[in-house]
Amino acid sequence: MAKVAKVGGKLALVLPDSVSGEMGLKEGDELALHELSAGAYAITRKGAQIGREVDEQAGEGAAKGGLDDAALRVLRKLESIRFEQRTPKQVGEIMTSAERQVLDALVENKIIGFFKSAKYKDGVYNIPKDIYELVRGGGKKVVAEVPASSAYTNPEESLEKLGYTIVEREQDAKMLSEKLNPQIKSGELMGVRGFDSRFYLARKGFYIAISERLEKAMRGKKNRTAAEIAKDAKVKEDECSVVLNLMREEGEVLEKKRGTYELA
């Protein structure tokens, strides 16, 4: 059994000779700690293959199970940044030191991606679809299909649960915009009235994540309906409608005739 002892004014973990011998340890070797769950750790020699496997399993566990509050806050902040701006420099300027540490751990555990290319020479952070779904679900894995905004009678609940809402009546939209005015002014919440007289609102992070997928699906194609675009982008039709209307307002798409869109 390992024991904790005080060495040079610091706590040290004293391993039995049988364990240190089996691991081939000598004085000065570095060990790595890998958190398996709250209060449970695996100890490996730094860089050992088993260490990488433990880290990978931890990352998979997060994708399958859930995210803690710290990771959730960092991912929400990351998703609010446009993809091409998610470089280490720009993200580092936005996040605190503690948040950057959480971000580094998310990358190390393969919960989010970081890659470089000819276009992104400095590298960009990428949130995989399954992790993005966890963020939208408040850190919990959603087993059942997430209901459309129409399933929520309260637009605020739809915004909180889904990241977007569609409001039919002008009076309701006015009351909602007055209540959420601080979020609208800060840019956290986006809204627009569509040509169909409905009001479309979405959180900035939701807009950025979906608009990137719609842009890819629309590239090189013209005069397509929201249903056609949603199918290619693999998103729900009402999600697509919300973001298309916001993209039109931002000047990123054109509504050539009512209900058909193409990139500007």
C-alpha cells in the first residue's frame, strides 16, 4: 500500500518497492496523474502508452456522459467565437488564465479538437458535434430527440434549452425583447423579423455553430428552400429557418424569393 509522507516540507507519495520496481522507477523520474473520476486517479510514467489511453477514455467518457460546470462555461465561451477566430492568440485574449487551463485539458483529453491547415496556419479550436450537443443540453447527454421550439410554450425556455426560439405574435416578441434587452445589447442574443412576419431569436453561440454548417451546405448552390438546406446540413428545419433569417439580416445570405435562399 502507498503512503503519504512529508519530504522537504511537501507531501510525497511513497510507493512500495514492489510497485516502483515493477514500473522501473528511479529517483528523478516524472509521473503523470490522470483523473478517472472525482477522487480517483491513475498514476503512470510520463508519456506512457497507458497514460494516453486513460486520457482518451476520459475524453470519451465526457462525450458519452456529461461535462462539468467549468468545462461547460469554457465551451460556451468558445462556441460564441466565430470558427476562423478560434486561434490560440484570439481565444487567449478572451479567456482567463483558469479558463485557458480548462481549455488545454479539453484538447489534451480529445474532448475538443485543435488542427492546423494552409488556411489556419496558427491552428483553430473545433467543437465536435457530439460535444456541441452536450453544451446545448447543459452538459448532459440527450438520449431522446431534442424537441423543436414549438414544444415549449415559453420562448425563454426554448432559448435556454435549445438556443433558439420562434415567436409568432408581435406583442410576445416585443415583451421578450424588452425583458432580454441586456443580452441583445451585448450581442449574446440575436433577433430578426422574417418576411413571414414571425420573429426569430437565437443565442450567438447557436447561430455561429449552425451558420457554419449551413454555409457549407449552401456553397455552390442557388435558390434552395430551408428544408433542402436543412437536410444537407443535417440540422432540424426550424433550426435552419432561424439561422437563415439571421444570416439574411447579417448580409450573409440572400432570400431571392420568399422561402428560397443562397449565399450572398
